Amino acid sequence: MLGAWDRRDRPPEEGAAAELPGFAVDKTFFSSLKGILLETELDFLRCVSAIIIFLVVSFAAVTSPNGAAIAAFVFGIVLVSVFAYDAFKIYRTEMAPRATQGDHQ
């Protein structure tokens, strides 16, 4: 574990890294292939989780017979279609080509 003497010998950090010692972001990781794949997978999972959440909320809203609930259902279905299209485009452009390139090598 780092003591006060070890921290004193290092140069001072700036910005948010100074507030959270030990939680510094490795910028070279995000530019590597693993970092790019992690970012793509997280973006894809964000779309899938948004689809699930909006579907559940939309169908829960439609159980009420008033007009605002119907509008919430329609708006939720529109958002689900937008997120589904986004997930499809992410998968098709960023995830699928890497899988097919690995088969040819």
C-alpha cells in the first residue's frame, strides 16, 4: 500500500485524477483494440437495455385507459424502434465485420 512518503516522491496530479488517487484512466487502453471493442460492446448493451426498459414501461403505461397513457405507449414504442435501429447499426458496422475478419485469417 502506498504511504505518504511514496505519494510525496511522485509529481502532483491535476484535475479529477488528483481527487481520486488510484482511479486514473489509462488513455492508451481506450485507443487499443480491446478498448475499442469494449466501447462498442458497452454501446450495444446500452441500446439493448434501453429497449427492454422502454418496452416494460410502455406496456405498463398502456394498462391505464386515459389518453396520456396511450401517448406514453406510442412514444415508448417509437423510442424502442429508434434504439433497435441503433443497436442494429452498431452490430452491423462495428461488431459483425470483426467476426468475419477473424474467420478469413
